[in-house]
Amino acid sequence: MSQNTQMPHLMSRFRWWFTLIYVLCTPVSFAIPLRILAWDDGIAARNLEIVCTKGTFKLEGLHPLQRSRIFDVSVQADAPALIFAKDRLGPEGKPAQLVVKIPAGIKNPLMLLLPDEKAASGLRQLVIEDSTSDFNWGTIRLVNTSGKPMVFGWDKKRVMVPDGWEPVNVAPGGKARNMGAVLYLADNPEKPIYSAIWEHRDLLRQLVFIVPSEDLSRGAVDFKFIIEDQQEVKSKDTKEE
């Protein structure tokens, strides 16, 4: 085979190896539809922004009882997304930072921004899966932040709700109705510490945080309800299209 005949084959192999090396060495970057929930009014009012390879997003419109809009944040191993606290300075005199950490396998993350005065930013994050395949319409999702394991009862059924921010789904099923909701301490499951009437609606997703009561005269625990209506979500998506 002549030298002129070999050259195209060599160039083809060179291009193939160059392409392979480029693909292997190029950092993988992908966008994640991130929603944010500020834990309280103080965090909702702070001057925060997300910086990633896709750009800078001002965290406006945060609310302690409502998910934020979707932020399409890029995630990349060597260039993680950062939350900049523009109202607090870090050790170098620049805005304090919080690295956005999305656990593996989470496709529709909901980031809870919680207070942490030990951190330079004054924040810590907790990310949970918020997809409708994991947390469907008609479901009540309980997150226990009280410091004590609980038992939740409804319709003559019960489920353990451990402490430690681990989500537990309750799917009452059946027709829309008002139902009895009862809460017990896990170590005393016969004496309710809370009872009330809750709504079950097929078109609602109810994210319910069990929190320590700030007024013990009203009971040992309180609740933070984050309610999402399927009809409102569809209407909003239609308008954005």
C-alpha cells in the first residue's frame, strides 16, 4: 500500500482518537430544574443568588409557604453551582457561599434553605425529591422536624414518621373528603398529642412539616403546610407556553 493510500486511514484514526479524548476529558454538565423553599420569612427576604455555568439567577420571590419558580441550574463536577449570600461576607471579605449539592438520583429537587448561624452564609440546605412520580397528586408528605419520632393516624390507619427530615408519604385514596388526622409520640401510641380534620383532595399535593410548637398552650407540635394545586400548576404551565 502506498503512502498516499495510508494517509486518509491515519487521519481518520487520529480524528477518532482526538474525539474520544475530548469527550472523556470534557466535564459533564447538565441542567437540573431546581425549586427552592425558604424556611422562614427571614431567609425569604435575604439577598441571595445562584451562580452556575448557565449564568446568575437572583433568588427573588421566595416564600416559606410556597415553592419558588424553577431555576434551570447547571451541575458540573469541576464547576458546582453556588448560592451567594450577598448580605453576608465570607472569610476573604467576599459574599459568603453555599455549594449547591444535589444528591445522586434526584431529578426534580426541592431545596429547603434552612437557618444555620454557624455557617458564614447563615444557611444550610436540605434537598428532597419533589417529582410527581415520587410525590403524586392526592398525597400527603410528612417531614418530621420535631426532634421526636411520631406516629400519624388517619382513617383507622397508622404510619411511623421518624425524626430526621425523612419524608413519609401518606396516600389516603378514595373520594375527596375531610378526614380525621391524629398524631402520637412513637413511645406512647395510645395518647394523641394532636387531632384535627384535614382535607384529602385528589388534585392537591400537601407537603407537611411537623415542627416544635412555639406556643405550648396550643399543643406540643405545630405544622407548616406547603400545598400545591394541580389545576393551578397546569394553568401556570399553559400561560408560560
